[in-house]
Amino acid sequence: MKALDSIVLALLIVGGLNWLLVGLFEFDLVATLFGGQTSLLAKIVYIVVGLCALYSLKFFPLLTSKHRN
């Protein structure tokens, strides 16, 4: 599970950096690398990053349990 958690974290960081670029410079790196926002590869990257975000919801109980001890 630790390997999966590390992969998810890395992909979330990449996704967050992409959104930073979109917000600051209106530059979508994923779309640029994979042929536009509507290309199949770009859509796959967006879906995988979104699934990683959903997967990472499992970490919230870990945060709250540490504060109780």
C-alpha cells in the first residue's frame, strides 16, 4: 500500500502544479504535452489525477486520529 500511496501523492502534486500553471499563466501543461484538453491521453491523465484525489480522502481519518492522542 505504501507504494500506491507514494504514486498517488506524486500524481496529486503533478496535478496541483498543473492547476498552479493554469491559474497563474493560463497554461495547461497536461494539454500541451498530450495534444489538447480533449485528446484521449489528456483526458486519461485528468481522470487518473481525479481518481488519486478521491483515493486520498482515506487520509483524513489519519489526520484527525493523530490530533486526538
